[in-house]
Amino acid sequence: MTAVQKFEDLDAYQLSRELRDTIFSLTETGPTSTNITFRDQIRQSSSSPPANIAEGFGRFKPREFAHFTRIARASLLETPNHIEDASKKKYFSEKDCAKLFELQVRATKAATGLLRYLDSCRGKAPTGWNVEP
């Protein structure tokens, strides 16, 4: 992995953010905008991954970063449940659901790869890590 200067450079963050932004866009109007409970659940599960990746990155320690990445990954794995629910309730089109599922899978794979890398560091900051805020 090349040295990353900011969390926005991480694929896991970028894909998680895209998933979140797409979900927020789809839930602004239509039936999801009136089902507040559902809207809030899918928004919360999709907001957690990019936030946790950003927070973990700011910890400057691989073990702490891995902890927050695990939380992000868990939320990424929660989100398909909500997408499936939205599909069954016809809240989102089949095309929108397919896009959301694809983004979720890509984001989860990226978070898993990041987690494997962080675990391989065995608690030591990799060479080239910029540990200054």
C-alpha cells in the first residue's frame, strides 16, 4: 500500500461515501421520505462507515484504525438488509437497488482489504506514515 496522506485517499472511504451519498439522495423524496424510521435506519448504517474510517485514520495507530475499520465494515454489512427491505417495499427501483448492492460490495471489499493491511502492521505504523495532524 502506498503512503496515504489523508483519509479521503482511501478507496474504502471513497466507496463508503459514495454509498452514503447515493442513499441520502434516494431517501430525500418518495416513500422513504415519509417512513422516517426506515429512512433514519438506512441513513445511519450508510453514514457510519465513512465516519469511522475517517476517525480511525485520525488515530495514527494501526490497531486503533483497524478497530474503527471493523466498525465501518460491520455497518457496511448491515446496509444490504435495509436495501433488501427497500426493494421489497418498492421504495427504490430495481436499478437503484442493484447500484446500491454493487457499491456496498465494493466498499466492503475495500474495507476488508484495508483491515487486512492494518492487521499486517502488527501495531506498528508503516514506514512513510505521516503521523502529524
